[in-house]
Amino acid sequence: MSVSRTGSFRRVNDHFEPEDQSDPQAQRRMRGVLEHIDYTAFAANKAVISQALGAGDAKKFQRLAVAAAAARATWVAQALAVSAAGGKMTPQDLSQLTHLRHTFEELAEAYEAMRRMVERGYIAYSQPDPA
């Protein structure tokens, strides 16, 4: 059984797998149906995502990476500021830290999502021109 990491939890791939292995022709037919279903999902993802985002390129990846790094630094700097006060947090401090962590996590997940889009072929990746 395959497991994929999404966000802060793991999702188990729960595709149905028939137990009856007695009819090879029926198995081939079922594999063909399932491949068609998977291709349909791939084509839909490619059409919608590439239209919405265009090609991926180094500048887009860099912008997301810098935004995630800045959000992480802001979150940790705020945690250090709170800890300088002896670790006594007000509800507002906790709310601010939670917001900053969520901001970092969302930007980091967006970076990973765009990387997966390139890896799966949903968007093209434009190589930077060698200068």
C-alpha cells in the first residue's frame, strides 16, 4: 500500500484492489479501464493547471522559496522574541505565532505543489537561458 505525504498528515492510497486473480483477461481489461481513468485525471490536471499557472521557471520557484524562507525566519524570530520574555505567552502571542507558522507552512506546501506539478508533467519547466 502506498502512502503520500500531504500537509502535516499522511494519506494512505486506498484504491480498490480486487482479490480474484483467476481471470487474466478480466484483469487486463480492468487495468485498461483504470489506466484510462488515471489518464483522464492527468489530462484534466494538465489542462487546468497549465492554463492557470503557465510554465514553471527558475524565477517562479525562487520567488516561492524566498517567500517561504522569509516566512520561516519571521516565525522563528517572533518565537525568539516571546522566549526572551521568559516564555510567558499571551493569547495574542500564541495567535501571532500560530498565524506565522501557518503562513510558512502554506508557502512551503505551495512550493512543493508546484514542484510536483513539474514532476508529473502538469506544467512545463522553462530552463533559464545560459548567460
